[in-house]
Amino acid sequence: MSDPFVVVGADAAGLSAASKFRREAPDSEVIVFEKGRWISYAYCGMPYFIEGRVERMSDLLSLSPSEVDERGIDLRRDHEVVAVDPDAKTVAVETADGDSLDQPYDALLVATGGRATTGPFDVRGIDGAFTLHHMDAAAAIDAYVAEPDAYDPARADVSAVDRERVERNAAMPAPETAAIVGGGYVGVETAEALVGRGLDVHLFQRSAHLLPPFGEAVGERVESALVEAGVTVHTGTPVDALVGDDRIEAVTFGGDGGDGAEDLPVDLAIVGVGIEPNTELLAGTGVGVGPGGAIRTDEYGRTSLPDVYAAGDCATARHTVTGAVAWMPLGLTANRAGRAIGATVAGDPSRVGDIAGTAVVKAFEMEAGRVGLVEDEAAREAGFDPVRETVTAGSRSGYYPGAAPTDVTLVADRDSERLLGGSIVGPDRAAIRIDTLATALDADMTLPEIERLDLAYAPPFSPVWDPVLVAAKVLNGTLDEE
Amino acid sequence: MSDPFVVVGADAAGLSAASKFRREAPDSEVIVFEKGRWISYAYCGMPYFIEGRVERMSDLLSLSPSEVDERGIDLRRDHEVVAVDPDAKTVAVETADGDSLDQPYDALLVATGGRATTGPFDVRGIDGAFTLHHMDAAAAIDAYVAEPDAYDPARADVSAVDRERVERNAAMPAPETAAIVGGGYVGVETAEALVGRGLDVHLFQRSAHLLPPFGEAVGERVESALVEAGVTVHTGTPVDALVGDDRIEAVTFGGDGGDGAEDLPVDLAIVGVGIEPNTELLAGTGVGVGPGGAIRTDEYGRTSLPDVYAAGDCATARHTVTGAVAWMPLGLTANRAGRAIGATVAGDPSRVGDIAGTAVVKAFEMEAGRVGLVEDEAAREAGFDPVRETVTAGSRSGYYPGAAPTDVTLVADRDSERLLGGSIVGPDRAAIRIDTLATALDADMTLPEIERLDLAYAPPFSPVWDPVLVAAKVLNGTLDEE
């Protein structure tokens, strides 16, 4: 290659690609531009930092800048890529110092990630109101939650952190009541975190159930677990507005634009209503886009622009079940696609892999997982005729202490009897069992095939008929009747 | 059908078949002959009863005789089937009262189970020496281990129990030192049970590693877990003899028939060196037999005799990976085959399913699983060219408390890159992860396909790259080099 491999964004996808590229092509150059100071941070770990279960913010960093350097990667922080010229094969870069430069590339990876959407809620300028989609926000929330005289500045022990923002939040009186707007997994995990910090927590979810992508069976049991732990859960309850000028004072809910609105006084509000892909960099290039406005990619992570790849939260991927392009921003997807693109650019064409939307979440002692097409609507949109069953089965032999009810939902296509998706929820090792279904989905297994799987049995770990097998038996019975 | 469906043996396979048959053909007759008084007991639960973790022996019974009766099954205990005439389609039955009768059948299921082998060790007539392969043995061991004045007769609260044997063992002085002969899963589980009862426990294993079918990586970590918990583990150490006339006094080991033998004084010895299938009933009928001398069956559980089926610990099944007949007596195999045969005899032909040898075991806080062809020798015998890697990876994100080293071994065929088998061991939810590999094996997945699986990630449950994916990456790297 004459020009370097250029990567935009130094988190999971970007650094996975650069690292793999250097291992495969140790004599070639790779430059990673990062517009800020943060690199390689674990977004998924932020609730556990706020909870205090993770002691230091630096624990959430996978790689330090010097470790990146040791891999032979030319990392340039405070360098924002502001434009791409796909014909000239150059990117325009602006530095924090006000310099600008044009960088030619042989191949380009756009790994710009995503950002929190806030819906109608503008958290800017209101103290005590936050989104949770960046390390600086996590550090600020952690500082804000602490009593001013009890805050340990060493918690946010990363040089990249916005120190001024942290100190300002640490100085404010500690909150007592929190509203979390949005009952997705960020909302659920943050509710647990704030209960762990001693707050009175209210969780608001617009639709009827928490964790909509996990389906109703999971939503109900997770809601029960949260309520049991002291969280006040408001399902079917849109929040209308955040109230407060300088500092958050209340959330208004239940008004639906008319009468009947109520105010809940709070001194902390966290908005977690979704994320959107950062695609502005390629605006105007004519690049193909897909669901959610994400950059459309093929099985090798290629965009519609020559030699331009995209990966991570800003990019689509192919769905395991439907075969269609889909946008599901998740951690493994980003790492896996980045690694594959790094290999491809180094000369070893590697597929990024399909995504099944496999996700797991913890809510206090409750664990849940989901994969594939869990909701009937999604299955119908993809041209399937979904049939579903939910069963409750023991997690262990009934006589072995710790056996706990585990709900398994399986969804199959009526004619082909193929598995389309499923969920598992329960307090005893339930989440990780979703990998069995993820593997079965990837292999296009039918329900009769799943029923005959030789799954593990031993009293401390599973009953003779694993909950997944029980669910398969019941769903096969339903399929046979029809 | 003119004559009934006759089942020999009232445990997992037999009662699963009879129950399924009655549900599918509620107007047809099924007779289950059981030579003794015990029915439907959980063999796998016996170590946990001895440990005291399970309070009552009755907890280990899945079905009572009256529940069997409610299902419309004609259960006849104390009825031993002593001969089969496959031409006349009758069985000869002798009752405990000395009566005898001939019973015609339309279809016959032989579900006679297995029994403990003792190798050169005759435990009969020696107090304090036991095998662990029947409920009466479990009740006797439990009584023997207790201090005479502390034994609670309600522990063995099942009418079928050999009360006289229990009382005799309860009256003996409690043992202090136990030798377990055989480091398979029965030996490992029993070691944990006896430590739980306060004994000084020695575990003897003839070969170099515990749990041979689980492979070396598992054997080593399980051995460490046992040692850490206070068990003295003697690997590579065959026991030569049990010493004692009326009561066990010692085990002799390390002599290998020559000098250098040592005596370990013990007052309890449990022999767990394997099981063998109960096939005597069909001796002389010319029935086909398979590995281990088990009754050979086809994909519907049919033997070579017309209308005679076999299932459970006395029967073979088809191996998922090799396609050959195999004998692996395990709980799910018995239940699943019984259920399928019940459906088939009722008129709905159902395959019994292949077996992958999926097994999991607990040793104190350590958990392990295995599936498929784990040992190179087994893979080569089946015509494969095995390549293997063992990796150690975290069970959770490194920053999340409770993350623990998890060893995954994967074995693949060099040319086809197909998965042949694997094992997983670690203290944090390791065992149940084997189901991912069991599912991948069943689907004939290759290592590149496994590396691209969309497995679950969330900090409390798995790192971004699940240990299975890490192992697949490493093994793919090895396969690519060659």
C-alpha cells in the first residue's frame, strides 16, 4: 500500500481494526484519528462504575494510548476528521489546536460510533440532568451522586476526564430522588446502580413493558425484580418534560399533552431513550444508508464508497434470521467487525459475521437474555408466520437447592418450524443460556432439531430436561396441532 | 393393538415411555414390570443426598406409584421379567411371591438400566465398603456416615428402602477417613459429599487425571479444587485391594502387583469405577449388541428383534459426531429415548435423537462440562485428524467483580475445520456454557462459523469476546498456519 489505512474513531471497532491490521501487516501504516481524548472505553461498564461496583474509571479502559502505541498504531487524539473525499481518497482533519491537514488513505474505516438521543428532553444546561452515553457523563453522574465531602476524586482517575465538570458536580448537594427516563437496558442497569448508591429511584417506560426488545415475559419479571428491590416502576407512562431552570426540580408525566399530568419532584434525572449513529462525516458523499440512518455495509463491512468501510455503532450488519441489513449497536458487533475489516484491509478477506441481536441484561438478581426475532411484529415484517410459547421450568433439579423458575420464550415460523428467536429470564444462571439459542439460530435449526439437542444435565446446573428443551417440546406440540 | 405395550424397568427410560405412550394412545394398555420396589429415582442426586444438601430421600423420587397409576400406567412392582420369547412375543415374569406368568406384548421396551462394576473389588460382606449405584446403597452410606446417636431415620423416608440395612449401618460407629476408588464424576461428587459430612477424604484415580472423559485441562482444575477443599487426591494411583474382613480397615495402593504397596487405614471405602449395562434379559435371543455390551438400537430405539425396543443405560445410541453407535449412559439420553419410543409405539414415529456425550460436573466451586470427542485418541479412532487448543479467558468483563479464569478446550478436524468436541472449566457459570458447544456440534459447525457466532455480552455475564469465541479465534489461527 502506498497510503496508510486510516481509521476514524478510537473505540472498539476502530482499535480492533487497527490492531488486527498491524498484526497481519506489520510493515504497513495505520493512523487512527480520534476527535477527543478518550479511547478504548467500555461503554457497557458505566452503570457499574456509577454503582460503585467498579472502583476506578480507569478500570473501564481496555487499552491506554501507550499500549496502542506499542502495537505500532499511529494514534492521534484531538484530531477530528471533518470531511471525506472519496474520489481523491483523502480525509480532512482539524486538530484541537486549530491546525488542519489533508490525509490520503489507501483504505478508510469510519468507526464514529453513536450518541445518546434525548427525544424532547434537553439536558444541556440543567444541573442534575444527564444522558449516559459517554465517560464524561458517567464521571459527572458519579460525582453528582456523592455527598460533597465524601467524593473521592481518584474515582475518575483518567487524564481524559472533564475534570472541571466532575468538580462542579461533586460540589453540588447529593440527590435523594432520581427519575430515569427510558426502560431499556441502560435504564434498567442505571436503576440498579442508583439504588446501590442509596437513592429513591423512579423508572419511566413509555410502553407497557420494560426492555421491549426482550419481549413481554422478560419485561414482566425484570419489572418485578426492580420493584422488589425498591424501584418505583412506571410502565405505560411517557415522561412529558423535565422541569427545572438551573437544576433539575421535577419530571412531569402522564399528561400526554392534556390534563392529568403529575409532577414528581426529583433532584436527578437520567435520560436513556436510545442512541443514534454518528454518520455526519459521510453526509454529502452519497454513501448508502440503512435502518436507523446507519451507514449501510456489506458482509465485509464495505460501504457503497470504494475502499471505505464502516463498523460499530455507526454501521449496519446483516441479520442472522432475516438476511436483511439491520442496525443493532452492540459491543461484540463492533469488536468483531473491526477485527474482520482489519484483516480484510491487510489482505485476508474476512467476513464481519451476521448479527442476531443477542443481548443480556442484569437487574439485581434477575438475569435475562434475548436473541433473534422475539416480537411477532418483527417476525411478520420479515415474512414469517410466528408461533410462540413461553414456559416456566426449573433451572436445576427440583431437589437441588437454588433451583429457580426460568421462563423461556421460543418463537418459530409456522411452516418451516425454524427457530426465529427467543428469550430467557430467571435468577439462576439464566442469561448465559441464551447462547444456546444464538447458536441454534445461526445454524438455522428447526424446533424438532432443538428438542433433540443433547444439552447438559447435572442436578446443580440443570434438570434432566433443560428449560430450553422444555420450551422446545411445548412449542413443537403447538406446531403439531396446527 | 391387541396386546399391551410392555415395559421392563420403572426408572427414567421406562416410565418416560409409558407416560408418553398413554398420553398419545389413552385407550391402549401399557404394563411396566419392575423387579424391585424402587421406581423413578434420580441416580444423579444420590451424592447430594449423602452430602446432606438434599434433606429427604423422597426428594429424589420424580414419580410415586400412585402418580404413575394416575397416568393410567399398569405398574407392577416386585415383578421380575426373566425371559423374552421374541417369536411368541411374550415375556416370562416371576413375582416376589413366587408366582410366575407369561405376558404377551404387542411391543416391548427393555429399560433395565445399568449396574455398578466393581473391578477386582468385592464390596459384598464388608461393612463400610460400598458402591454407589442404587438408592439402597445411598441410604446405607448416609446412615453409616452419621454418628449412631445423631442419625435421623426420617432421612430415608421411602417405603421401598431396605430398612434393615439402613439400621444396621446407622448403628455402626461413624467413620473418619474415606477412600474413594475411581475419579470419575461419581467419585468427584462423592468426595465433595463426604467432605461436607466432615470426613477426611482420599480420592484414588488409576490414570494421570481425574475425569478422563473431560480431558486434561478439566482434570487438572478439578483436582486443584478438590485439593483446595481438603481432599487428598492420588492420581496415577491404582488401588490394589480393599482390606478388611467384616469391616473395611484399609485400602492398599501403589503396589501394582509388586513391592512398594502402601496401606491407607480407612473406615469407609466407596468404589466408583464404572457401570455396565443390564442385558441378561435378552441373552440367548440373538439380539445385536454394541459398545460396552449394550443392546444395539437404531434411530428409533429399535433392537434387532422385531417390536423390541431398548432405551436408557442398557442401550446404545447414535453419536452426534461420529455417526457410529455409542454407549454413554446419561440421564437425558434415557428420558429422551423413552419418550420417543413411547410416541413411536403409540403410532407417531419419533427419533430418539443422537448423543454427544454432553456432561457437566460440580466439584465444590469448580464447574466443568464436556461434549463430543475431547480426547485425540477418540477422534483418531473415528477417522478424524484432531487439532486442539486450550485457552484461559475471563468469565466476565475484567473490571466486573467475580470475573474468573475459564479454560476452554476446542478440538477440530484439520481438513474440514469441523468442531469435534470440547470442554469448559471454571468457577463462574462455566458448566452451562457447554450447551453452546453441544448445539454447535449438533449443527456440524466449523471453527470459522463458531468464531463468528453472535454470543451474549454484558459485563456481569461475559466479556465482549466470550471464552468460547476466544478459543475459536485461537484454534482458527492454528488451523490457518497449517
